[in-house]
Amino acid sequence: MASAVRDSRHNAWIWMAASFGVSLGVGLASLAVAPHGHITLALATTARVAFLFFWPAYVGAALTSLFGSVFAPLKEHARDLGLAFAAALSVHLSFVAYLCLAGHAPPTKTFVIFGTAAAFTYLLALLSIGRVRQALPPGFWPPIRFIAMNYIALAFLLDFKRFPTNDLRENLAYLPFAALAIIGPMLRFAAWLQNHPPWKSGGLIRNREMRNLKNS
């Protein structure tokens, strides 16, 4: 048991280090190729790298429920992917901090929306530690996870839906990520419907009513 816990922690650190390295490498490469070293490209690319770790963590369980065990590895590694997302996001936030220090801070609305998503990300990372999560009152973890994961997904959707209007190449760069951001909540909702079909709940209600009538 102790060995399994150590292996799990070791794997999590590997995922986090790898995602941090990938995001940092992509961000620095973007700075190198951007005209005049403009940071906007680095912000965009590191956000996308982070999203590519978040998305499978977000939909892994839904894909497994809908399409079977072929997607089970995503579900099994959901925690690792989530921690990898948090590590990759830290690189993106470092570029945001640099932008602020350079005197080009994003609007307050951006800070509120995406700052809340970042806070939820690190809250989930903290609560992924078993002993920390066990300190919560019973029943608190599922709604916290539900609200946080869906809010982060919404924040990505708000980001990726902002298509440039006059640049086909930039539109194509946005499109795959916008599509994934839309598909993700749809997959989770479809999986929820599969596990909670309305006709079954309706049948349970009718059966309960029949029993009440018989007992009255």
C-alpha cells in the first residue's frame, strides 16, 4: 500500500515536471519567434498547452462512461493530468505577471474571470492531496470539484470563442481549441444523462406514487 502511494506521488511529480517543461519551452520559443519579442504569442501558446492537459482530465470519466474502457487510462490518470494542468498554468501565469510588471496589465474583468479559474485550479490541486481532502466536511468534495472543473472549462470557452475577424490563419488556430471547449461540457452532460436517464427517474417516481396509492 505504501509503495503504491509512493509510486502515485512519483508519477504526479513526473507529470507536473513534464508539463511545466513543455509549457516553458513552448512559451520561450514563442517569445523567440514573435516580432520584437512580443509576449502575446507566448500567452496564447502557454494557455493552449495548459488546456491540452486540462481537457482530458475534464472529460476522461465521461469518455469512459460513454465509449468504454478504451478511454479508461484518461480516467485513471485524471489526477495526474489535473496536476500537470496546474503546473503548465503556472508558466502561463508567469507570463501574465511579466506583462503586468511591464505596465500592460489585462483589464479588471479578465483578472476576475480568469483569476477565479486559476484560484479554482490550485484549490483542486491542494484538495487532490488525500489528507487535505479528508479534512473537508463529508459531502463537500464532489460539489467543489463539480463547480471548479466546470468554471475552468467555462473560462477556457470564453477565451477561445474570441475569434479574430479578419485573419483566417488566426481563426484556424482558435478553432480546434474552441471546438474542444464546446464538446467537453457536452460529453459530460451526455455521460450524466446516461448514468441518470430521465425515464428511469420518471419510472421511480411513478412506482413510488403507485406504492403510496396502495398503502393509502
